[in-house]
Amino acid sequence: MKHTISVLVKNEPGILSSVCDLFSTRGFNIESLTVATTIDTSFSRITIVTNGDDVVIEQICKQLNRLINTIKVVELPKSAEKCIDRELILCKVTAKDDARNEILRIAEIFGAKIIDVSTETYTLEFSGDTRQVTTILALLKPLGVKELVRSGMVAITRENQFINLNK
């Protein structure tokens, strides 16, 4: 089962290498890894998506907590009510005459942006949860995906109070 782990660390050289070494020496796989500084540039947030049962994830979290520059390790909740996650893709799609309208229609439905156009391709930018990214890629693939860049997942917990933004 997939798990998302958020690790707050001191922003110092070698910390990412230490995290990756922890995974590789124990034979754990990293499915997705994103790292960036926080609002305070002396800290970085590492978001890791990995597979494992609850025992393995608990072991990973304990090992991450033992790293010297680690401030906080949190396994993020799986439910959409408790956690927000997003991925970004840049996708270059073959834009043959008969496919151009279909690409534009798919982009419009998903709220993707066409960020580059050439005589042979459209390049789309899309951000969404993993399910949405998988769905748009499944629709674009038959049209001819020439190149794809996919970021790792970023995630954050929701606050306890819910506000309906659709009102």
C-alpha cells in the first residue's frame, strides 16, 4: 500500500543523500520524492511516497527521526478529507490535424493549460491529485504523448475546520 511521509529537515548539505541512503540500504523503494525549502529557508520539506505495510512504514519513520538534521516526521493521512495532495505534469502531445480539437477539449475539461504550441505538438501543464493526473494521461496517451515530465507529489494536511469554497 502507498504511504506519503512528510519530513521537515534542517536545510543543510547532505540531508537528502542521508534520506536516500536510509531507503536504499534497507531495500525500501521511493516512488516519488519532492524537496523544497519552506517559508523559512533554513528548513526544507521532503515529501516521500513509498510502498509498505504499517510495520515497514513505522520502521521508516523511526529511522528518519534518527537522522541528525530531522526536525519532524509525519505519515500523512490517506483520506482527501484530511490531506491535500497534488502533482504537476508537463506533457508534450502530438497535435495532428484530427487530434488538435480533442487535445483542446481534454485540456478544457481538466483545466489544463496549453503552454506551448508548435506545428507538430501541444505542450500541456496540469496540476491535480494522482487520480486526476492518471486520468488525463490515459486520455492523452492514445493521441500520442511524445514526452512527459511528472513531478513528485506534494502534500499538506487540512485544518480541522472545513470551509466550503463552492458556496
